[in-house]
Amino acid sequence: MSGAGERWLAAAYRGAAWLRLLRPLEALYRRGVARRTAAYASGRRAVWRAPVPVIVVGNLTLGGTGKSPLVAWLVRFLEERGRRPGILSRGYGGRGERYPLRVTARTPVAACGDEPRMLADQTGVPVVVDPDRPRGARRLLEEGCDILVADDGLQHLALARDLELVVVDGARGFGNGRCLPAGPLREPLTRLGSVDAVLVNGEAAFEVPPGAFTMRLVPSAWRRLGDGERRPLDPPPFAGAVHAVAGIGRPARFFETLAGLGVEAIPHSFGDHHAYRAEELDFGDARPLVMTAKDAVKCRGLAPDASWVLEVTAEPGSAFVAWLEARLAEPGAARGDDNDTTLRVGQTPARHQERGA
């Protein structure tokens, strides 16, 4: 996102008064979203259903919420239960020569995007990038996957889904509650009534939707960028102040995490999905450099030798884990076929009771 885009997004989350001027455009946007949703629900636009379950992890807002760490957690959760998951992504920021693109150790980040590259490294499961979600899903089936996890696929309705999980940033919430371009919402807040679960990442500074679950991102280790050597969080593998770079949806979250670990950091914010150049990582001194895992996949070969990556993992609350176990155990959940009772595009699932932290 450009500098102007970042400034607009900040204004949308704080509810700047000048955004009221954009409400006529918001009304047009909302009508477009409603027409598109109705077209898929009525069959005027084709919806492809995979022969295996599909779990979508997405958000309603622009900007980072922590959904990719939840995808990585979900994949590990499924593997521990004997499933063969695969990850499907749009690959924002990447430009592949052809699709579907199977992400391998030799796939350039410029082709696949930073988040698919990060998820492939972290999970080791098949990751496929394709703007055409059904086509990408079929490629994952060829890899032998028996359950698919779509990263940031909430608005991609051409692929039918069996579970929809929405992640919300606890600090920013839904901003001013308006849709694009008058606010940060991709869809109206009423969309929350048709998803299966809402997870709030971190302590909530807004009115939490009824029944929402909790999650948090927990630092787990330091990893040296050059050779991958891992070190424990305490003591850190460096002394004194460090330069900290973050090109994620909300860089402040990374800097706050470092402060919580007792690391004195000189912050350097970049736009989400920023494509780094070597000179941007040279701050003219010998201080170590620390970064997020998402930034790390783009900084290999560019960053100085004394560069470290802070690894974080998602930790959903116990109530969500129990809920997910129950949903996966429901009749039809293992098949993803047309005889099950799971979510269909345009339908509202039964509300789930007893949600909590």
C-alpha cells in the first residue's frame, strides 16, 4: 500500500471527519457488494464445491489482523489430527507467469507474494497461489490434500466453503464501521451474522461481537536470517538497541511486541507487503536488525549479517479449540460433500452458543 493509502487507512480506523465526503461512493460500493453476493447465492455466478472440506480464514477490514498466523496454527492443528491440509492463497503482491502456482523453496517472493512464501516455510504443507480460487483448489487436490485452508478468502465466493473464520485486530476493531472508501470495511458489518466464528486478536479496544472467540500472537523464538539458527527469546541473541523494520498491516503491533520483550528498538515502518531494497535496510551503524517473519522472506540476501527474525505463533483460546473440534466431528465434516450440513454461500449458519475466551 502506498504512503497515501496508509494515511487513508489510518484515517479510516480513527474515524476522520473528512471521510464523510466519501459516503456517496460507499453507498455505490455497498450496492456492488450486495449484487455480487446475490449473484453467487442465486446461481447466476458459478460456485465450485470441492470434494473435500474448505475452511476460509479472512477478515472484513483492510490491513493486518493476524489471519496468516492463524492459518499456520490451523494447519498444524489439522495435521495433528491426521489430516493432509493444503493452503490456498491469492498471493497478494506477487505476479506469477502462470497459475496455479505451487510454492516451492525456489519460488521467488515476487512471483508468489510474501504471505504464501512465509506460510510455505512455516508449515511445510502444499501452498498454491491462484487468483482463480477453484482452479487453485483443484491443484491442491492433485497434491493429495484432504482439507483446504483458504488464506484471506472470505470475499472470494466462487469457491464454496464449509467454515468461515473471521479475524479482527483487537486494537483497531472495525475502525469507523464504514465500507470502502469511507472506511476500512470490505463488507458491511452485517456479514458477521453469516460467518461461523469471529476471533479477536489481542485485547479488544472496541465492542466485541457477541459470541466472539479470543486469540493472541505469542513470540516463540529468535531466528537468524542468514542461516536459520534459532535462539530462545530470553536472553535475546543481541545486546543494546536494535533497528526494527516492519512492513505489515499494523507495524505498531510488532514494535509493541518488542517492547514487551524488553527489546529497545528503533522503529522503521514500511507499507504492507513492501518490496525492500538493500539500501533501505542500511541504517549506517552496526546495530542488529530485527524483523517479522513476513518481512524476512523478502530480506534474504539484502539484510546485513546481524539480522534476526522474531517468530510468533497464534494461540486461540481454549473455547475456540473446543468449538473447532466439535465442528470437525460433525457428520459430513470429513467429506465436504453435498450431503453434509455445513455452510453454503449465501446461507446463514445456525448461531453457535457458549462462545467465550
